[in-house]
Amino acid sequence: MANILEVKDLSLHYLTRFGQKIDAVTDVSFTMKQGEILGIAGESGCGKSTLVNGLMGLFIPPLYPTSGDVLVEGESLMNRTPENVRKNILSQKVSMIPQGAFNALNPTRKIKDIAADVIAAHEGKSINKNEVYARLRERFDLFGMETERILNAYPIQLTAGERQRSVIGISTLLNPKVVIADEPTSALDVTTQKVVIKMIFDLLEKNIFSTMIFITHELPLLRHVSHNIAIMYAGEFVEYGTAIQVVHDPRHPYTKALMGAMLSADSEQKNRKPTTIEGAPPSLTKKITGCRFAERCPSARSECKQRTQNMRTVGERLVRCDYAE
């Protein structure tokens, strides 16, 4: 089966107004096939949002690509103008479900008009609105919502769950190949989270979109949502494996520490007290020699701070640690 998404040694950097180069994402590589869901987890500031912009081809200054490539069905997203990305990539090739549904929706416009704008932006300004609304009704009927009420409502008239599902519906209107969900359930109660996640799975099963990248801080949630999980730290992937491998048998010291800091309702872990990860991630404004987690790693050796760590196969998954077993 051919790859839907290929990310090859992708590195991204920011340029400050003083000309300083800040390496925000370093040598990220992975592939995704039809129907796969990849979960990405890590602390705030680890580079997840920067990586998302790179995966969408959104290289808006001060963000610039350093090296590598991103391909969707073999087509590169690099070296394109912002206009080309907006018209030919966003919503069609790659689409994003934002974290804050309320902030993502124009409060002065009805849901149907916001959705119509998405279609018009890619299919022409002269598109017939009645035809657009008919398409919207057909798509929103799949979501099990009160279609007419939702489409004719302003965002403020909807519940948090209805707004989030509306955003998901709008983001997938043009059947993108890759959908990136950035903390799509973080502001929802547990019951509504379940509804939203079921909706996402239904859309994937109906081939509304082909693959999904699910970004969250909640590693236990990723075990139920994703097929594979990538753990990100200081701009790098430090562990990549199946959801079961990463959650139940972490090998990188940072993944172990991250799991130890999580609250869990699992019967085998619910009596365990969460532990803290001492220290803070390194500043990416300075050149880092050796392992980026070494200063916080409880099992670090002197050579860890001197020698660059590369991804290697450990227990049938990839780990960026020379001493992981």
C-alpha cells in the first residue's frame, strides 16, 4: 500500500529580528498509510505546533524550512507560495482541526456561511450557495446532529461539543488526505470527548479523510485513539512505536518520565502516585551538544552530554537513546 504522507528528515527554524537562527524541529521522519492515526505527545514548547505548520506547508516568516521534505501522495508541499498553499493544499490535501473551536469560528457568521466560505475559497467565488448548503446538509447529516439548527446557528448559540463537531465538519468538507487534530478534546467534558472521538473514527472509516495526526498532552488517551505514537522533546522525536509499545513499555527515559507524570484511570496504574520531571527543557536559542534530555535524565551518563543521540531500533520501535534497552 502506498504512503499517504511521507515526512523525510524535516528540520525547521525560526529567524529572530536580530538574525538569530533557532532550530525548532530537527530531523523528523515518518510515513503514514491509508487509515492510520499517529499520535504526537510532548511538553508545551517541544515543537508540536511548529511541526504542524511544516506538515501543512505553512512557512510564514519567521518560520522557515531548513531541510527535508513533506509529501502527500507523492506531491511535495515545499517551496510553494502562500497563495498556492492556501488554494491547493489547505483543506484539500491537508486540513487542521484547531484546539479552540470557539476561537476558530467567526462569531458574526452562521455555521453554514462559514462552511460555504471554505468551499468558495477553493472552488470559485461564483459558486451557487444553494448547492453549497445542500452539500453541507448532506455532510452534517453524517454527524448525527440537528443539521438545520446547527447550520443556521451562530457559534455562540451552540454548545462546546456542537461547536467542536461543527469545526470538524468544516475542516473535512473537501475530503482532505491528511487531517491534523490539535488537542481537539482538551476543552470538552469526558462524555463529549467520547462523542467527538467517535465522530473522528466514523469519518475515517467512511474515507472522508485518509490519515490523521492526533496531537495531545494525554498519553493514555492516545492509547485508545492512535495506532502509532511519537514522543517529541526539544524539537526531536525521541521515541516512535505502536501505541501499546509506547504507553505500556516505554524505552526512552523521557517517555518513562512522561508516563510517570500522568494521572491514569487504568486499574493497573490508578493507585500509582504521579511523579514530577525535574528541571526544564533546554533553550533552543543555544547550540545543544549531546542528548537534549541529559540534564533532566535520572540515568544520564557523562558521555550523554557530549555525544549526539540518533534514533535506533529498540524492542521493535525507534528510540533516540544509546543506552535504552
